[in-house]
Amino acid sequence: MTILSDVKALGQQIWLDNLSRSLVQSGELAQMLEQGVCGVTSNPAIFQKAFAGDALYADEIAALKQQDLTPKQRYEIMAVADVQAACDVCSGEYQANGGKTGFVSLEVSPELSKDAAGTVAEAKRLHAAINRQNVMIKVPATDEGVEALEQLVADGISVNLTLLFSRKQTLKAYAAYQRGIAKRIAAGLPADNLQVVASFFISRVDGALDTTLPEHLQGKTAIALAKAAYQDWAAFFDSAEFAALAEKGANRVQLLWASTGVKNPTYPDTLYVDSLIGKHTVNTVPDATLKAFIDHGTAKATLTENMEQEYARLAEVEQLGIDVEALAVRLQEDGLKQFEEAFEKLLAPLAE
């Protein structure tokens, strides 16, 4: 037993927010799964770092440059292979838990964030190319991405909806999922093999707000928002409307805590893991945060603790004139720009 298996027993999955060829081929990912890691996420920034820093890609990059391919096609060939390999390592976890855990995420191109039809088409193409039961296609939670989510769920594709920053955004995502899964069930198609996670970003909220807040609220707003979002989640999926779908095999969306590495060095390095442990959730953590949590984290069901205090904090933030929904829109746009920039950096060395 490890602290990660203790967290798993409390109903939360810990996923690794990293992927590279060396991680898989060295056996390190398999070791992490043995310790209690339950899945893997990737994004353009992660692949950009991997391609630049992992020597195992060098020969393939050189060979791909000799072929008549676009930089994006070269990227996809390597990324799909990496995700396939990671899915294979995670397949035992997936099978052992009835398809509830053991997922690996690959993101659609950031350039499609405002294109619902393009997102659906690319998600289907990548899903088919990877051809693994335990792959999730990652889609940004723009209005167009949420529209794509509904269609992808109806089509039977598991989705990681990313770049959520507010309660209102997550509720829109749940509603889209519910519409999609209802369509699938109405068509007589199976729903129990579909999993969707809603990735709610944590540290970026505090990073954006802390300089404007009194000291007693600094490092507290993101956790309060996440805990309130979890209460919203419970109310939505405990509803009679969703219960009728659940009886026909529909799974609940799971809230996923993203951006859980601490940006402020004065905060405890496991703050955004220790504070957000609860049933039916996922926390995707970077390597440094994972190591810190294994070393000195605390496995305790904290996600529903002190709710009166958390709501009071949110009320105080609102009284200070801060519109957290407007902030969420800005943070999502900033996140999209960061992924677009990372994608450009990723593709540049793959050009002829």
C-alpha cells in the first residue's frame, strides 16, 4: 500500500500530467501504476518538452523529415505512437477497474478551439488512429468545444474537456454531456463504456487573483471554487433526470483537478492535492508534485470539509468586486493562447 492507493481507496484517481517515450520505454510509467497512478494526460506543452529533451525521438524526427509530410502530420505520428504505448501500459489498470480508470489523453489541435465541426472530425480521426479503448480525446471547453463534446459523447468517444475555470462553465459541460449520452441511449447504443472528465484548473485561479486579495484569502480562492464546483457536480448528477440515464448505463462525468502544481513557492507544495481529495474525482499532477505528495502528502477526504467557510470566502471575493466568471473567461482565453504557442514551438523543429 502507498499513499496513492490510499487516495484511490478514498475514491480519487491520481493521473500523471506528463508523457514521453523514455517514460514508457524505461518502465517508469509501469512503476508509477504499481504505486497507484491511474492514468496519464498530455498536452502540446508536454509533447514540445518531450520532443526537445528526449533523445529517443531524434532518429524518428530525422526520418520523418525525409518524408513528404506536414509538421503536424509528423507530430501526430509520434504522438499517436506514444499515446498507444501509454494506453497499453495502462490497459491492465483499465481492465482491472471495469473501464473506469487507466485512461490516457491526447489533445486536438489548439487551432480548432473555435470550430465545433473541426473538433469533432479531428477527435474522431485521432480516436480511430490510436485505436485503444482507454484513450480520451482532450477538447477545450470553449462554447464550440462544449458543442463538440455533446456530439462526441453521442458518437461513443470518451472525452477530457479541458480549460474549465468556473462553476458556470462546468455546469454547461455537464448539460452537454447529458444531452449527448441521452442521444446515445435513445439510439439504442451502449453508454456504460464512455467516460468523460471535466478538467477544472486550480493554481491559475490563485495566480491571477492573489495579488488583488487580502492576505487571508490568498491561496484560498481556487480551493473554495473547486469545492463549490464539487457540490454543484453532486447536485447535478444526483438529480432525477440523470438518475434515469444512469439506470440505462450512463456514467457520471468526473471532475478532474488540473494545474495542481503550486506556482507560489510560499505555499505547501502539495496544497492542491491534499485539499481536494474526494469521491468520483481525478487529480492530474506533474512529476514534481507527484513526488512531493508521495513523500509528505496527506491522504484524507478533504473535498467536502469546511464548506460553510469555503462559501464565505467566495462571498468575500465577490464583495471585493471580483467577478470570478469573467475571470474564468479570461483565463480560458489565456490557456488557449498558451497551448497555441506551445503547439507552434512543437511544430517548428518538425518543419523541413
